[in-house]
Amino acid sequence: MDAIAVNKRTKCTTFSSERGAKEYFFVFETEEKGTFASCLKELLNDVEQTFKQFELNRDTVVFSRFYLSDIANQKDELVDSDVYEICSNSSHSIIEQAPLCAGTMSLLVYHVVGDGIERESLSMGDDKWRNALKIKGKHYTQYWTGNFTGGGVFDSYKQTDEIFKSYNHFISENGMTLFDNCVRTWIYVRDIDNHYAGMVDSRREYFKKYGLTEDTHYIASTGIEARLRDVDSLVSMDALAVDGIVPEQVVQMEALEYLNPTHEYGVTFERGTKIAYGDRDHFYISGTASIDKVGDVLHLGDVEKQAERTLVNIKALLDPHGAELHDMAYLIVYLRNLTVKDRVVELLRREVGYDIPLIVVRGAVCRPTWLIEIEGVGVKANTSDFPPFL
């Protein structure tokens, strides 16, 4: 994994091998001043210059996520912008989680480049907000989906059920199952202190119908607060499913001396999932917080100590697989309290490295006593008998 500081607002990690596709992970930030329109112009310039530098283009983008500071007032202007036009060629997501180390927005962009890769945007019918991208390689096909956002009935349980039904229908139509092929979800909940329980209950019951239980496996996930497209949208989900993998390639990551299984406190997701390819491992680290092996919150009221423990937990998840923090392609950090961000960022930079892409946003965690949550994606070279990526 190579980490590159492209400029003061843009950081990148890349991974390549002789046998598989090349991956790029970018985080673009904007200056902490100016109007939203000026930030869009600045972001467009950085995206175009960076893509040119790395010989990338809109046809190599796979997934993008915009982190806005005020979705109600910014989403329409964003959707009409040139930078959105570039990223909308991929699967993409738009949420409000105010950036804490940037201006009015941040942008995460993932590219894949390789011989023979085919791309296809898949229709979501009349819903123009939801979107999907299929990228087919020699050995595997990835299906990225974004903005599966609820609405209508003001009930997080019912919105979650509808989202999973729609998503399950989508992957079934493409010859996959929730059990075998979905490897990562990102779930956003409006007003998490009031609406998280409904999402959790609905997901648990839906998973049980399809064999996802504590005796089998769950899916790596993040469940975090965000404001969404409309005021009645309580839940939204982005997801990744992979066709062509076999069960032996999918390893559920755990560190039982540090973190207990999530089902012990009523939620249904894996701490992390490793996908083993013939030339690399992908690590999908779920939203991780300051928790111990019996499920108790550690270091109440001390965000720096919680950040330290969260990194200890992530290290413990990576360690059995021969990976370390510097193998992370990027990290996303969610904070309840924006006034502590400088201390937390400095701590993370010392521990993870100053060039690893880092997005820091305001996002409440599911327990009010958790002051910080961290998630991310990692890539590490490996060899196995499985076909390489992609």
C-alpha cells in the first residue's frame, strides 16, 4: 500500500500487483472558508487535476461519497455541479455528516483500473436517487449500491425493512444472495438516539429470515447518524456485494480478548470481514468504538482515551491476519463533539501515519457514551490459490 499526499487538501492510497487490478482511494477536502459554490469549484479543480496526474477518469470511478455540512440546502446545487457529474458515473452516496477538518464538504472516491474490466450502471427504476454500478473482471464482479434511502412512513423499522427488501431483490436479480455475497453495508440513521433501535430490530428480523444469525455470520457494517435526502428519510444504506467468491474466501474478523460478539448486546453485524483474493486481502472494518470484551464502554467522558482504545481494537482485529494500521487504505472518524477534533486528529495521525486518507465528520454513535467511532477499508498483499482481484 502506497500513501501519497497529493496536495494539502487531497490524499491517496494505492495498491497494485502483477496479477490483479490496481486500486486507488482518494479523500478530497475543501478549504475551511468560502461559499458552497466556491467549494464546488475548488473541489472540481482538485478532482480534475488529480485524475489527470494519476491517469484516471470518470470511467475508472467505482464508488463516491459526498459528506455535506447542510444537505437540505446543498444537495440540489451539488447534483447540478460538474464534480457530481463526474462522480455520478459511479455508484455514489450523499449524506450530511459535517466535515470537521475541511470546509463545507469532503469527498471519498474509489477507482479500479485493470485490463478487461467492464462497467455497467444498473437501473433502479423510477427512483433516481438510488443507484448501482456493476464492475466485472476476469474472476469476480462487484456490485456497488448507494443512496438506498427510506421515506414515506416516518418509522425507522419500516424504512429499514423496505430498504433490505429492495436491496435483496436487486442482488437476487443479479444471481446473488444476501447470505453469500453481501460483504459490507454502511447504514445511516437520522436522529440516531431515537431511531437506531427501529433499524436494529428490523435488520435483525430480516437477517434471520435469510439465515444470517449468531450461529452463521452477519455482514460487516457501520450504523451511524446522518441527515439524509429528505426530512422524513430516517434510514439510508450503501452496500457492496461480490459475485464469484466462495465461502472459503470470506473470513469474519474477531478479537474476542478485546471486543465481544455484537449479538451479545442485541445488534447484528460482524466486527470486520476479510475477503481473500489470490494477490491481496481486503479488510472491511466495521464501525468500531471504545468497548471491551464484555461489551462495556471504556473511558467514559474521555475522547482521547476512547480514540486510543478504538485503535487498539482495530489493531486486534487486523493482527490475526498479518495486517497493521498502515495497511488501511483510509479511515473515517465519527465524533459527537466537534470541539475535540484537533486532539483526536493529531493522535490518529501519529498512530496511523500522516499520509493515510482520513475523513473526520460529525456523527453521533449509537450509544451516547461513545464519543468516537472509526471504520475503514484495508488492503494487504497476500498469496493464495484463489484468483486475483478482479
